[in-house]
Amino acid sequence: MCHDLVDALTPLQQELGFVVEVVDVDAFPALEELWSEKVPVVLAGDTELCHYFLDEAAVRAHFQRIG
């Protein structure tokens, strides 16, 4: 599921110019405690944009707010 979400983000990444950093949540106990039930999760800093599946509208809205 994580790879599917990264693949779905790729066209938006190319269009909007953001960087995707993949983090293994299981490797960090604090992150696992916060996000294990929502993996895969898309964050912009500390803000959750979506989890499980890509919410393209939420990602676009985030970058429109900061752009």
C-alpha cells in the first residue's frame, strides 16, 4: 500500500514541485506510536494530509495555501 501511495503522489510531486521523503514508521517507536494505525500517511511537516489512500484534493489544497 505504501508504494501505491508514493506512485500516486508522483504526478502531483512533478506538477507542484514538492519532495517526497519515505520514512519507515516501524523503525522509530515514537512515529509508530503516532501513525501505525494510519500507515501509509502523507504529512506536510506535522500536518496530516491523508492516510491509506491519496486525497489529491487535500494535497492540492495544502500547496495552494502555502504557494
